[in-house]
Amino acid sequence: MEQREVRVVVRKFDGSRHWHHTMLRLGEDEYGVWLGAPVGTVYGKGEDPAVYVSRERRVMLFPRDTWWTAMFQEAPARLDVYCDVTTPPEWVHPGEVTTVDLDLDVCRTRADASVQVVDEDEFAEHQVRYGYPPQVIGQAEGAAEWLSAALRDGVEPFGSRYRTWLAQVG
């Protein structure tokens, strides 16, 4: 399959632009759509087109109908997996995918494989600021709980599957 560029646009609940960057579509499997980013990928935030440049190869997984996305990183990144709790990904067209960031993140460290949920304070603050409906709060909390267990237990695609996709990134 020919790799093609996909624009990744992450928004906040009020519709404002959060993170945005371009990746290459690597393919699909039973877990969802996999996108790759080589070293030097530029990440924008808000209206700023360039706030961060990656120092490692990365792949992102956009599962179907789940309330999370996952980013897998090679060294020198401190985290090997960083999951964002989001609304289910929406494919605007084959060249753009969007999600709404719901603040909670679940991460696994490279050094000791410890798992932690982060940004719980931001999640609580934004429930008030953005008026998250109870269903959204429940989905977000359930996703964070499931991700924590899956990362700790090495459930696929968090075990080794992602390494196959990382190997495809130039």
C-alpha cells in the first residue's frame, strides 16, 4: 500500500484546535488505523504551527469506535506508550482524522514499564469549564481504567504488535 499523508487534528471540547501534525498512513489491522511519524516530525499546538519536533520514530493507533488513541515511541522518549483519552476518532476524509481530547492520559514508562494516569486535575477542571455531559465523563473514566489495565498487562496492541508498525517508519 502506498503511504499517504494524513493530517491529525486534535481539538478541545469547545472545538478549539489543540495539537495538529501530519503523519503517514501505514495500514490497518484488527486494532485500527496505524499512522507513522519519522524523526523530525513537526507538531503544532493551537494556532502555532511548530512548537515541537520529534526526536524519535513514532506510530499512532486510531482504533475504531473507542474513546482513546495511542502513540508508541522509540528511544530516546522516556515513555514507550502515551494514550490520550479522546472521543472516538472521526475520519473527515482519508487524509484527515480528528478527535476531541478529554484531558486524561495513560502512559507507560520505558525504563520500568510503570503505568500512570495523568492530567486528572485538568479533566476535573474541564468538566466544569466545557460542561462535559455525564455520558462523556463516564466514557472517559472507563477508557482510562481500561487503558491502565491493558498497559500494565501488555494486552495487544500494547504488548508487541506496535513494534511491527514502528519498524515501517523511515
